[in-house]
Amino acid sequence: MKQKTFYITTPIYYASGNLHIGHAYTTTICDTIAGYKKMRGYDVYYLTGTDEHGEKVQKKAAAAGLTPQAFVDDLVVNIKNLWQVLRIQNNDFIRTTEARHQATVSAIFSQLLAQGDIYKGEYEGWYCTPCEAFWTESQLHEGHLCPDCGRPVYRATEETYFFRMSKYADQLIRYYNDHPGFIEPESRKNEMMNNFLLPGLEDLSVSRTSFDWGIPVQEDPKHVVYVWIDALSNYISALGYKNDSSNLFDRFWHNDDDHEILHVVGKEIVRFHVIYWPIMLLALGLPLPTKIFAHGWIVMKDGKMSKSVGNVVYPEMLIARYGLDALRYFVTTCIPFGQDGLFTPELFLENVNTDLVNNYGNLVSRTAAMIQKYTQGVVPTYAGVKTPFDADLEAAMLQAKVQYEHAMDAFHIDQGARAAFELLSKANKYIDDTQPWALAKDPNQTAALQSVLTHLALVIKAGTILLSPFLIDAPQRVYASYGITDTHYDHAFDWHGMDGAIVTKAAALFPRLDLTLESEYIRRQMGGQ
Ligand code: MSP
């Protein structure tokens, strides 16, 4: 059977400052989804990268006394380094200043110009510099403020090329209606329909003459290509569209039963991904992505993270003190899909203690200790169900598998992790219910005791495999100390999968965190940055 393909992308992040936990959130979600799909046998391609052009970058570089290229080169080193620290398994990293990307953007612009979808005109509107977006009067917030970032906008006129968005509006609306699930959550789709599509889509200004840090329009080089047209093209330039002879584009850019394309984006850039990008693709005669998945923000008690408020959380600090798994666990598991999620030091620490320390870590160490003590470190051979508790636990395992797959297949990864943690928690309760230490004292209960140990080992194996797209270090340690060599997903629930495995004792998976001490520590670090 032909392997199904899965192409997943993050937004390309602005190379204008160091990235924080919000960016790490998106990139880790995508890494987890990519890991899950790989585990399920898909041919996966995972792309991330950086958005390096535009007025903002040009200004920041000037302020730092650097050329824009030198400025972005420095930042990209930090960004790539951060993804290494987070052990992100991206297949490629696209930079919009790369020649391959520029070639694609130029080719796209030229084609659209040649076919009359792009035409020259004059633009007058309200411009927001930080967002690099023009707004119409009716879109502005009261006091002439940008509807996206809330900052003041200014009146601007310039000669510009326009993209005939209006020509494709009806086709796009039809596409939305024919493809439920194209935009998730559904509420975002309604927002887009009501705010942009139904009132009538205006043609989009797609070139600038007011600055020059961008890809020049070949046919009229005083213009540079508008940063969003430049940026959105990354999703296909990285696959070699119109810039090389690799077969990546051909392999991954399809949308049918055997090929999925998923763009994961923050809610503030949905508009660009569900209106401008699909229209570009329609104009180019290319398939549209399978799904645009808009997630919420990580927010602080005092609102969005910002350097001036002094509430920015950098992932490096949390990883250095609590380990990579704690960070990856928090961002993937503790923020509900599609909604904003609060970060406070207490929430972070309490969650780590509840799920990783008291639940997962505790189950692993309790079970290892019992297997050592009662069966000389060897997992007894599975002998079917011995007690009603065994039957319940087996049912819980099968239920966890169904819930996990259902949630993960829908990319609701927080719920996928929840299914795994609930299973582990049931296994902890199973220990309390079956009381292996009491069974060990009764020679007539040997079979029941052995069955408990086997079932616990089976849950640990299955739970660890389910969590393996989320966590990096803990699964490896559990596999090593439980003698698990076959970690294939299709064998995660084999009843004989742990027969005779040799269990060695290992150091605690996760140290318990002192809430008072550690919340003070995190606060100090946040203030100090
Ligand atoms: N360069 C554009 C995207 C172009 S994609 C063709 C951009 N860059 S950005 O650096 O501002 O990154 C925005 C993305 O970073 C968000 O869409 C989101 O995925 C992530 N996040 C940034 N801050 C975040 C939070 N506080 N919380 C969650 N995600 C956050 O926009």
C-alpha cells in the first residue's frame, strides 16, 4: 500500500527579535503532531522557518546599526538554536531571504501579473506599520487604531500593484462551504465570512515602494513584493515550487484521501491564511491545504506577553531548570485546543507535579520497585484476566487508545495527552485497589500478584508510547529501564508485549517541584529578562 503523506507547517516567524514561549508553543504542537503522524506510518514533512523582509525588520536593523541581512542572520542563529534545544524534528527551515524562496516568489508574481490577476494602481488607506497591513476605515477600531494590534494607524497613499482578490471571492466562499473542517475552530470561519468575505472582498495591495527590504518586482523594480505574499509563498517555495527539480512539491502538495496539508497558525494571522493564501493558490491553479488550524495564545495574567510589561517567558529558562519534557508537556497538554491558555508559574508547576511527577513518574517508579521485589525484576508472562480489576484496566487501555487516536487524528493534542494521563492515573488507582503488597503475603495469590505486575508493565509501555510524540527524555528512560525494545505503535497494546521484560530501577523520572520556591524562581527570571 502506498504511504499516505502529511505536510505540516508553522508560521514563519519574524526575524525581528528572540522568540518566546508563544512561538515555542506553535512549533512544539507541530512537532508533536508530526511525531504522531510518523508513528502512525505517514510520510511526514515538517517545515518551519523565518519571515525576514519588511519595513519593521529594516527599521530594527538600522536601529541596531546593522544591514538587514546581517541583522536577520544573527537572529536566525538563535532561532535555529532554540529549535535544537526543543528537539524539534523539522525537515527543513525556510528563510525568505534565500535565493530558492525569492525565485519562487518572483515566478508567482510574474505569473499572476501576466494572467491579469495582479494590476498596477494607486492605494490610499490606513496603514499599520508593526502589522504591515493596510486597513479600510470601517475595519479600524475607534480612535483610528489597528484592529489587530490596537496601535495607531496612519493615512498613506502609494503606487502599488493590486491582487484581484474580488475575482476569487465567490469561489472561496464555495470552497469553505464544500469543505467543512477547512478552518478550525469553526468560529474562526464564521468570523472571516462575516468580517471580510460577505461584506465584499477588496483587492489587496501586494507591492510597496516606501522601503526596499524585500523581493523586488522584476517587472518594476522600485516595488518590492508585499511581505505577506512573500511570506505565504514559503509553504511551497520550500517544496521547490518553480525553483528546483526536487520532487517534494509533487510528493506533498496534494489534498486528497492520500495527502494531507496542515497549516498551524496563531489566531491573529488566520485572515492571511484562509483568505489571501487560498486565493493565491486558486489563481495559481494549485490545490488548497486540507486544513488551517488556528490556535489561541498563551497569555499572562496581565494580558499578552510583552517586553515592556516585563512578563515575557522564554522557554530556555524553563528548560534549563525543569527539563525539556516539562516545557513540552506544558505547552502541548495544558492549553486547550483553539483557545487561549494562561501561563502562570503556579499553573506550570502544579501541572507538572500532577501529571508528570505524581502520576506518570510515580507509576513508573512504584511499578519498577514492585517488579524487583516480587518477581526478581522480570515481568511475568501475561496470563489473561485474573480479577475484575484486571478486566477494568484492560478496558481502560482499549478505551484510552480509541480516545487518543480520535483526539490526535483531529489534532486536538491536549486531549490526546489527557487520554494517556487518564490511563496512567487509572493504573495508579489499580495499584491502590489491588494492593500487591497484600497479595505478596498470601501464597494463594501468586497468580493475581503476577497479573497485577504484568498489567502495570503493559500500561506503562502503552502510556509511554502514547506520550512519545510529546516528550523526549522520559520515554527513552522508561524504555531503557523497562527493557522495552519494540516501541512500534502497532504493538503498543499487545497483551504479550511485556512478557519476560527485564526491569531495572532508575532514578525518578521527574523530581517533585516545590511550589513556593519555584514560583518565586520563575517570577524572578521573568522580571529579570
Ligand atoms: N511572520 C508572520 C507569519 C507569516 S506565516 C506565512 C508572523 N510572525 S510572528 O513572529 O509574529 O509569529 C506569529 C506566530 O507565533 C503566531 O501566529 C503564533 O503561532 C506564534 N505566537 C506568537 N506569540 C504567541 C503567543 N503568545 N501564544 C501563542 N502563539 C504565539 O506573524
